[in-house]
Amino acid sequence: MFPVEFEYEAPTTVEEAIRLLAESGGEAKILAGGHSLLPMLKLRLAQPPLVIDIGRIAGLSGVSEQDGGLRIGATTTETAIQDSELVQRLCPLLSETAAHIGDQQVRNRGTIGGTLAHGDPAADMTAAVLAAGGSVTVQGPNGERTIPADDLFLDMMTTALEPDEVLTSVWVQTEGPRTGSAYEKFANAASGYAIAGVASVITLAADGTVARARIAITGVGSKATRASGVEAALQGKRADDQTIAAAAEHAVEGVDLIGDLHADESYREHLAKVIARRSIQRAVGRAATKS
Amino acid sequence: MVTTAPLVGQSVKRKEDPRLLTGNGRYLDDIRLPNTHHMAVRRSPYGHANILSIDTEAAANLPGVVGVFTAEDLKDSVKPLPCGMPAGGVENHLPPHRVLAQDRVRYVGDAVAFVVANDPYIAHDAMELIDVQYQELPAVVDAARAVEPGAPQLHDEAPGNICMHWTAGNKDDTDAAFANAEVVVKHHIYNQRLIPNPLETRGTLANYDAGTEETTLWVTSQLPHVHKILLSAFVLDIPEHKLRLIAPEIGGAFGSKIFLYADMALTAWASKHLGVPVKFVETRMENYVATQHGRDQTQDIELAARRDGTMLGLRVKSLANLGAYPSTIAPGVVTALFGRMVSGAYRIPAIWVEVDGVYTNTAMVDAYRGAGRPEATYLVERMVDLLADELAMDPVDVRRKNFIPPDAFPYTPPDLGMLPYDSGNYAVTLDRALNHVNYSALRAQQEEGRKAGRLMGIGISSYVEVCGLAPSSWIQKQGWGGPMYESAEIRVLPTGKISAVTGSLSHGQGHETTFAQIVADEFGVGMGDVEIKYGDTAGAPFGMGTYGSRSLAVGGTALQKSAQKIKEKILAIGANLLEVAPEDVEFDHGSVSVKGAPGSSKTLAEIAFAAWLNTGVPAGMEAGLEATTYYDPPSCTFPFGTHICVVDVDPDTGHVDIIRYVAVDDVGPVVNPMIVDGQLEGGIAQGIGQALFEGAVYDKFGYLLTGSMIDYAVPRASYLPNFELDRTVTPSPISAFGSKGVGEAGTIASTPAVANAVVDALSHLGIRDLQMPITPQRVWHALQQPK
Amino acid sequence: MTRIITLRVNGKSYENEVSPRLLLVHYLRDVLGLTGTHIACDTSQCGACTVMFNGESVKSCTMLAVQADGGEVKTVEGLATNGKLHPLQQGFWEKHGLQCGFCTPGMLMSSLNLLQRNPDPTPDEIRHALEGNLCRCTGYQNIVAAVQWAAQEMKAKPAAGVAE
């Protein structure tokens, strides 16, 4: 497979990247790890005049503590997230989710910024960042702004990023006391993408009831989304198996279900509920063991 | 590495591996000729359409492009690709399969035009600039629909989209068996379409030498000699002595590299026309649409039996989807290798088989690992389980009751036109497999688990297959237009080293090792002194290639026969050198010595030196030390065995987990156990692929929905269990070592074992069948159906 | 417009002028002539093109050559040292971990990445770590055995598997 011809720039600052993007009238494509863009280039589904490689911009990769959460640079690879001691300790959901992405080679190159900016409806990290109460920082000609993850994913492969903006970092909440998380996935046997993926972050109150539940779902609709019906059904309840199962029944509320060769709508809906139940069960189990 | 005789029977490490492990294998795309140009093919995006116009100007004007060609350019010099194996004994409708579509395209992927450029990127850029205007026509992709009245018609030469109607067996006896039956089980199977997926796609590199007027084609081919003859005699304007084919290292094939493909002719023509080497290498997505697929048979089956489980008769009606054109051996494969094998491992007194070959707007279908036998085995092994279910018998007992008993061999299924099954002891493999899994304990476990909602299933498949494909006389009756022997040319070189050229061809099976073991043992030398060569039509007189699990049984026997011829001469020359009578010497451990006087001897090297320098060859004997054999066996071989698969089905998601897989195979005596086990393991994995994961799906317009590895699931390591292998050894009376063949056995056996296991897991819920691939989605939907 | 890239491949330095659209795998195969790295799919599924880039396994079909500028690549051609097979190569040979050999270079590089991360993997861990590599011949069983063999060998002789 052979991409069409394009120009290539590898700026060393975000400002330069934004300038190049602006000069292209938003036609250029940002390249980070390349694991969203390269497949599109190879199939000639993307034919940008210019590719802007942000992989050489210093300071865009790495994990650090910030504002009661974790700041993860846009070009941090999935493997780095999977292996990061900081992530494993403070937001294990992301580490667990990273391990489910593609395969080892894909994780070695694929970046968190790339996957979020691409907005693939079956990506894994989208759900994790939603459940982790995350946000992204984007930078454009008019400066920097923060987009809450809840507002980031608009539709299939469409995000709230403007064509002249670059996603520079991701922020997620740390999982505090009595909080457990899990990412559960049912993968397409061919592609490895999620047919249904559910990320859960559950905080239990001292009395064992659910103080806070953040549940997000991917793979089932045109975009990753919070499963607010599930969250509401858990809120304040004792998270026993029956309550969880009942809550999981709300998994696809408000979702515009997709059906395809691998999972028609009814099967996908059912799977989403099963996967939601399993994800919540594991998250609750972990929350219960964390003081 | 083991280097001393006897090597046959030992797990000798492979001779070919060091080059493959270090990046030194030379596959087609690794061959570099100076000034090589690259071909890209413009293919139809429509399943069925008239070509209104083709504008090549923009493509031709792109810098780097040296030619853009359509059917019009080739019409005087390249003829359609022939079908070499129509169905035997019946009328076949074989419309022309042109190398570039003329006026009309008949499947997505049909070649319309091609570009040659100095760079593969530019070739693809230019290919996309070719402007083809189409008028879309109604398409038909499903064989059952294609034969309905009013269905879109593909070819004037094939009314009703029918290639042929073929039958086997005895209709009257079968009707009588059904009339007397106590129970009849009916079933419908769609043995789905598969994409072969060798890791290396296909390709050709053509080089025309203006000085010698010779065209050399490097081709991803399982049978270069046959391809050479077909191309020279039927397709290209190149005389046979000016055409040379070389199959380089082949990155897997599984049947898909048996067939004649348009790119072989296009590159050959273009290289001569343009005066540069021209290379074509498929992309994977091209491979999916344009390289032959496998299976795709729709079957209606009826099995007549007595209530005690005794089978009385079998009726099979199969629609074989052949795709858009007749592929090289397709009509023969879907008839002889399928219909004549539906008796399976059982004594069924009366059988009647009908096969209709049907054209549809899909990629062509032809032999794919197992070729007809997986379709036959799946059918009969599913029917056995359905009969057991109907009679509330254990499927083990139904098998045992109907097995062809060991004293019945050679056994010929009545009136089916199959050669006699050579040898077998089927019950022993069943017993051993049952023993391995501890069958009765497993059944108890299943019963217990069901009470707790666990869906565990046990599936059995007792198979027999035909392989060692030969002899010429039989296969020619099945429609094949050529011979089916194998050649072997052995030359003991002047220094005593041995070069052996086989007409068969390794594409992963390890011929260089297995055959070297045989030859080294024959001459009493080490592995390192023997070189096995193949794949170059300039290196061997003729050869049939590798498919149908035939290399060892046929090609190995040919090698042994050549060795034996040479040994006669070695004895004669040795005796002459030792100045004794030939009957007074013996050949052992690589030297000839006088019987009873081992001190008086001549080494193989001394004898070979004398033979080639003509210094000591007995009077009246020619110089040289070589022999050629064309071995045409009297019959085929019939490996058999029993596989047992144990699965757990997740009731929530429908996911199937294989928790145990036991295979007891009998492929006769084995030359290299390590290689034989490897063939079985890979074969089993491929059969599991069909059962659980793989399936090519077209939409009604003829668009391939599973057009890449994103949508077509080739099994990954984590999807498969560890296979537990065991074997029994029943020699074949046909081949040199009694070996039967092993390339396809695993694939043939495993698909029904897995399917039977999944159905068994759900049988107590009233589920009697599941369509392959048995995906989680299908299982879940089955679980939702009210029973 | 073409660009000049400089990188080290198997310990040797190279400087070449390449088109931005040139994939790393084509650079290795067609510019450097290192044809041991293979191409088997269009969609980043099969892993036949896997090489080590800056010490980690990557699919060289899903990377532009210009992205590798300044980096360090190891291909199957660079796995053996001084003509001595790497324990992984030896393991694949011993355990019949290859048949047609087409997936093998990628399998070796992925296995190398695995053993760097986990020197003593279980069979399940090996199967999971090789999810990005398809083999159509072996059914994977002997590949798992080969990687285990190499892991044992590297534990017994730690110097044997050191990736330089």
C-alpha cells in the first residue's frame, strides 16, 4: 500500500506546528505516532497536502502529577502509559486500558493524543479518559484551551478540535481512596478493536454504597460516550451483583447503536450490557479493597 | 544436527531454516533485477458491469510510467487462461477467463487495465488515474440464487450460470436404502467461503532477454512446470523452450498458488513488449479480491439409517460456487475430491451425490487446503452427530458401529468411483483419542456443569482423506488434462556429493530436509552431503508440484527409486574398480566393499569420480552417475484419525473457548516427526479458523465486505489452544515408506471436531446446528431462539 | 519534496534522500536492500514487517522513513552476532517454529521485544505478546515453544541474548 505524495514538516515547537497547520488552511494532518494516520494514508483514505510530525517536539511526551491529577503529554505512547509507575499508582484505569489497545507494536508507537484526536468510535482510550473525568488541552492560533473529555467526541472520527488546533496534553483525575476502576472489552477477532468496551471508575462511600460512578462505553455507537443511565442507577446504591446487573441494563441508553458484520445492533446492545456489568463488578471489587 | 543413518524417522532440524531465520530467504519480492519496473492492476470496483470506456491518458502521462495497457493491446498475443480440470465425464461450460476484462467485468477485482512504471508508488498513482466508465449490471453472489430462473446471467457460454452437473454413486440403490430406512436425518450446510491467506501474497517477476529471446518468470507457484506448460501451450505467444519458470522461496500457499493467474501472462507480455523486467506483487487487499478463494459449497444432505445407528444410505446435493470464471482445477476439485469422499470413514452401502458448479459475481473459488475433502468430511461428521442426536445415542457409538473395519481394507466405497482406501484401523485412533481426554469422566463433568449453567461441549471427528494424489490414469478420468506422477533426478557429483532434483515443491513443508533424509539414507551419507533442489523448470525435466499432500508419498518414492537405480551402477563400478564380480560386493555406509573383506573397499566419492571421468566404468556402461524416475503410483493413500475438541461457551457473550484439543492421526510411518507434527498443528489451526473465525462475505452487489484483515479474522496465537498430538502407524501399501501424507489432514479433521463440540455444548438447550464460522454473535443469537 | 534522513540500521549508519511518503519498510527493503523484513498486509494487522526501532518493536509498514530519522533500527539481518544465531533464532530452529518462514522475521522481533519486557514468559503471555503477528503455517504451538526455549537459554547464558 502506497500513500499519495505529501509534504512533510517536523517542527520542534508547538507554535511552529500551529503555524504550519494554519498555513495549510487546516488541510494538513498532524502525525504523532502515526497509528491512526498512517493506515489512512496507506489506504489513500487521507490525502493531505502536508503532514506535520509533532513527534519531535520536546516536552509533548511524558507523565506528571498536576492539579490533583495526571498530565500526560500528547505523544506519550500507549506502552509508556501501560508501564508508567505513576499511572499504575494514580490512575490504573489508563494503564489497564493501554494494555488492551491493538497489539504490542501498535502500543509501542500509538499515542494517547493521537487516539483521542482521531476519535475512532471503537478506540479504547477514549472510554478510559471519559471515565477518568479527563480533559484535553489543545493549542491553536488563539492560544490554549481545555476541552473536557465529555465534550470532546462529537461523532464518528469527529472531535471538538478545530482544524487549526493541536492536542498537546491529556489530564485525568487520580483515582482517590475507596476508588476502583476497570476496563472490560469484547474485541473484534479480526481487527482487535472493541465491539464493546466499558471503562468504570467507582468510588464507594464509607458505608459501602456508591458515592460516585463514572462509566464510559466505546465500540457500540458513533462515538465513545458516558453511560449516564448506568451511573445514575448506581449512585447511592449498594453495589451488589443485582444492582450492578440492573444498572448495566442502561448501558446503551442514548447511544445510536451501530450494527455490522461482526455484531448486529441487538447483539451489540446485549454485549454492551454484559461488558458493562463485568467492568463495574471488577471496579467495585477493587474499590472495596482500597482504603 | 543428527547426521548418521538411519535419518528417516528422526526429527532432524530443518536445513532451510538458517537462511529463513537470518533474513536470507529470497521470496519473490526480494529478487532484485536491474531496472525492474512495477506493474499495478486496475480492477473492477463492481461485481457486474459493462465497461463503457477506458481512458488511460492521464496515467500514461505521469512521469515514470512506461506503459498503460488494456484488453485491446493484448488481444492478438495473450489468450484466455485455460481450465485444466473440468469435471470428469460430464459436459462442462467453460467460458473464457481473459487476463484483462473485455467489455464486461464479472467480479470485484476483475482486471481491467494495468500500468507499468519505474517505481511501485508511481505505478499505483498512475493506476488510480485510469478513468474507467462502467454501466452497472445486476449481480448474483450466492450459488443458490444464481441457478434460480431470472437470475443475472454471467456468461453466454454458461446458460443458467451452470458450469456442469455431475453425479456419483448409485441412485437406485440409494433410493431403495431410503425406502427401507427406519430413520432419516436431513440437514442443510453452507460450507462457507474462505480466503486462503498465505502470509506472502502472490506475484510474478518477468524478464525477457532480448539476446537469447528467453522469458524467465519468477512466480509464487506451487507447480512451476505445470504453469510453464499451460502458459506456453495455451496463453502466451512464447514457445516452450524459450520460457523458464522459477518458483523462489514461497511464503505459504495452501492451494492458492496452484492456479494460473492473469499477472503471470501480463508481466511476461509487458517485459517483452517494454524490454524491461516487470514485477507484480499483490497487496493484501488485492489478494483478498483477486486470488482464488476456497470452499463455498451449499449442501442438502439426507442420511438413512436403522434405529440401532447403522447407516444405510446417503444423499448429497451440492451447489459449488465457482466464482466468476472457471479456475484452473475448480470443476474437478468440487466433484472428484468432494463427491467421491462423502462416505468418510464409514461403511455406507448406498450413496448418491449430485454436484452443480455455478458461476457467480465473486472471486473464483478453487482448491484450498483439503480441497473438497474438508467439505466432504464436515458433511459426514456433522451427519453422524445429527444421527446420534436423533437416536439419543452417543456419537462415539454411532461412529464405532459404522467404521470400515480393519479387515475390510482395501475398501472401496460402493459405486462412488473412489480408488480403494489403502489401509486403516479407524477404531484405534478413536479409542486413543477418547482415552486421552478421559471421555467418560468428561461426559460426567459436562453433565455436572450443565446443572450450574456451564456450557461445555465435546466434539469428535473421525476422518479419512485421500491424498498422495495420483495415479495419472485415475486423475485423468476426473478431468485433469495432465499426468499425476512425480519426477526425481538424482546425480552423484564427481566428488561424491549428491544433488537431487524433485518435481515437487516446498512452500513451507520442509522438502529440503525430509527428502535429504531419504536420499542420505539411501546412499549412507550425511545430511550435509545432499542438496535437494526444486522449483526451476531449467533444473528438472518435469514435475507436478506440491498439493494434495502428495510430495512424500509420490515424490519421495520417486527419489527412492532413482537412488536405487544409481546404487545398481555404484555396485557395478565399485566391483569393477575392486576387480571382483558385482555380486561379490555390497554398498553400505557410503562405500562399496567386497563381501567378507571390508578392508577392500571404494568410497562413494572414488566411485563417482571414476564414473564421471570414465576411469573404471565397466565396458558397455555409460559414464556418469545419475538417474531419473517418473513415479506414477498405482493408487492414492488414505490417512485417517480422530480429533476431539472440548470447548466452553460463554452463555453471556457466545464466545467459544477451546479448552482441549486432542488429535490422534495415522499418516503411516513418518520420515521427520517434528515436521509432521508441525503440519498437523498448522492444519488444525486452519480448520479451527473455518469453524470459529473465518468467512468471506459479499454483499448483494458483489462487494467483498471482508476485504482486509480488519474484517477477516485469521486466527491469532491467543485464540488457539495447545494441541495434544498422538499417532498410530498403519503403513500404506502404496508408497515407498508406507507414508500417506499429512499436509491437509489437520485442516480436514479439525473443522467438524470444533463445530461438533460447540453444538454439543448447546445441545441440551435444543440447538442442533450452527452455521460457520461459529462466531460469538451466531452463538448468542442461537441461544436467544425459542426452542 | 524529498528529505535527507540519517539513521543507524543494524549498527551501520546510513544517509539517504527519501520521499516523505516512503514507508520505513520500503526504505529498509528497497533503499537499503534489507529484504529480510517482509510485507504481508495493508492494514497493520499481520506484523510481518516488525523491526526494532529505538529498542522497541514497531510495524515498519506503519511508520514513515522520515519518522525514523535520527533513530536506530534493528532488523532480522542484525539479530545474529558474528555469525552466531541469537537464542531466539536458535529456538525457532530447535523447536520448528517456522514453516514457510515469511512471518518469521517479524515473529523474531516481536519475541525479542517480549523477552526484553518479560524474560520468563508463560505460554499464555507469549501468545498474548505475539497478538500483533500472524502466522498461517504453524498454528503457533512451536512458536510458543521456541520463545520459551530462547528464554531458558538467555537465562542460562545471559550474554547470549543481549541486544546491542
